[in-house]
Amino acid sequence: MVSNIKQLLVQAEAAHNAADWSSLIQYLQQLILGAGSEHPEIVKNREYLLKLTLSMLEMGDFQQRWEITKVLTNLGNIAIPPLVEILEDEDAEEELRWYAARTLGEFKHPEAIASIVELLKNDRDEELKAIAATALGQMGTVAIASLTELLLDENTRLLAVRSLCCIRQPETITPLLSVVQDPQAAIRAAAIEALSSFHDERVPPVLLKALDDTAATVRRAALLGLGFRPDLHQALDLITRLQPKLYDFNLDVRCAAAVTLSRIGSDDAAKHLFDLLISPQTPITLQLETIRALSWVGTLSSLEYLQEALNQSTSETVWQEIVTVLGRVQKSQLTTPATEILLQILRCLSCGTLPERRASLRSRSVSQTDAPRTLTHHPATEISSIKSAIALSLGQLGEMQAIEPLISLLGDSNASVRLHAIAALKNLDGEATHQQLQQLANNDAITPDLKQGIAIALAEW
């Protein structure tokens, strides 16, 4: 082992003298990462190895510098003073100082912390300061005291908050609470976002108050934070507090309110989302977010609202999104109702009927009230992209009752619709579907187009 290390040392020196940086990296990695930084022969030559490693850091390209930082951290605290010197040298190459800051963040040592804090206080390079703040945050709890001190200076407060956000430890709650009413909106928003990670009794009142902040970024952060606490929705009367935010002046805030209501997952939340969806004043971006939110609510009533919106809307974009999200339903008790909604659209292709709007998807009984009423077919059935999306969604839901309607799509004039139908059929019971297709292939009563589509499907099987 000793002779091997000595040989590697000789090879490393030769590579350094020849400016062969790629080979030098390999030798240093074998010496320090492979042999172990505490090996007696490594300890004896640590100063020399540090010199070689620093030369590599100064002379290497971006990738080589990235790799050599791992070697530096394994050399131990001996690497801190020269890295601090690089960091403090304002005339040094910017990328070199970037790597010095990043590497110092790995040490979690008081000297490293002090140097980064000093840079945050005095350096004028905003990009370097952002990198240093991230490095400080990665040090974890050992850096909290220094970061708390930086909160006192308005010039370093935002960077300190962002660093605290990276730590995600309960010890950061108190310093973060101290800046939730800071004059700078960016600081308030960052603090609110970080505090949202903690299930601490001091946090919910702060989030509720921030719902009425003058800055949209803060209101949005508070909304998303409350979305992580659906367990408190009754105690805090969250639905009542959140519903007005669906009509906020800021679109991002409105979208965040929709997402948060979906996480509560109640029928009341679904009703508010539906009202927003069908409002003529709701922009299309928010409509799409609301459709997704309704699907995330994950209740039978939320599917019924999607069904009614599908029937009421005149927007092709809305139809497409509803059909798409229905295919993503995952709760086993909801896949059948979701399939039924999609199949009702397809039935219009052949029978020209639609069920009564808001007809219940719950346990149906054969009665006059549940019987279909004669209507012109849903206009969505005229659009090939939507028919393709219906086929895709039916395949994702995997309900066997979709086999015959999907087979009927094989006779569609659009090739994309036929291909999506074939793909969906393959997702169902392959053997049963194949047998049914073979039987229909010999049936002269079907249309030529359907017969041709079945032949293509069988060839694809």
C-alpha cells in the first residue's frame, strides 16, 4: 500500500509538471478518495497534496474544478485557509471564487462560516453572494446563529432568509418569524414559504394573516402553505377564508387558491371550484387550473361538477382538459364513474343523446329521471383530438365496459383516433378484446370503415 501511494505521488507530480490536469485529477482522487485521507503516508504529504489540488482548482476547466472540490473537502480543515484567501480576493477569477464559496460550505467550520458571512456583508458581486448564501444554508444548524445575525442588516436580510430556507430545521422558525412583516415583499414571501414546511402552532396564524398581504407573492406563498395543512381546515374554517382568494386581482394567487382548496378535498371546496370554473369572467388559464384542482379533490361530487362543466362549456380547450384529467383518476371507487362520463360522450356518436345534466353518478336505478333525453350530440364528438383524448383516458382507467365504445372508434375517419383507440384497447383485457375483434372481423353487418379499422387493430396486436 505504501509503495503504491509513493508511486501515485510521483505520477501526480509528473502530471502537474506536464500540466496534464486530467491525469492529475485521477491520481489525486486515487490518493485521497481511494487510499483514505487519514492514511499515514497521506497525512505526511498532506501539505503537498493540498498544493497540487489548489493548482488544479486554479488551472482546471469547469468540469475539472467540479471534480477536484471533492478532493479538497476530503483533505480536511487544512484546505479552509487557502479557500478563504481565494474567496476574499476580489481580483481572483469569478468562477474560482464561486468554487471556493461552494467548497467552504461543505466544511461546517466556524472559520468557513465567518468568511462566508463576511462576504455577504461586504462583497458587491450579487451572484457570488447568492452562491455563498446557498453554501451557508447547506451547512445546516451550525450556521443558524450567523444567519440570524445577518437578519439584522437590511442589506443581507434577504440572502439570510434564503439561506435559512435551505436549512429546514425547527431552529429556524424563530428567526424566520422575526421577518414575516418585513418591508420587503421578497423577504416576507421567502419567510412564509419556509415556515410552511413546519407543523408548528405558531405558523398557521401567520399564514392566515398573510392571506391579506398587499403583495401578491406573499398571498400566494400563504395560500400554498395552508395547502399543506388540510388537517386544520375545520379548526381554521379554511374554506371560508380561501374562497374569496379565488377571485383575487392576481391570477397567480387565484390559481394557488384553487390548488389549496383541492387539497382540502371536501364537497364544499369542490362547489366553490365549480362556481369559479363556469363563471364567464374566469380566464382560460384559471379554468384549466380549476379543472385540474377539481380532479385532485377526489370525490364523487367533484367528478359530477366536471361532468356538468363538460356539458355547459363551449370551449374546446376546456373539453380537452376535462377529458384528460378524467383519465388520471386513481381512486378505485372513482374510476367507474369517470369512465361513465367519458362513455356518455361516445354514446352520442351513435344515439344522439346525452344524459340529464347533473344526473347522479351514484348508485343508479332505472327510472324516468335517470333516462337519457334526446339532444343533439355533444359538439366535442366532432373534434378528432378530443376523441383521441377520450380513447387515451379510457385506456388509462382500464374499465372493461369501455371495450365496445373503443371498438366503435376503430371506424373513425381520423387515423389518430383509430390509433389511440387501438392503444387503449391494448390496455384493457388483451385476450378478451382480441377475441371480440376477431368475431367482429367476420361480421358482414358492420360498416366497411369499422371492418377496416378492426383489421388494422388485429394486425397491430
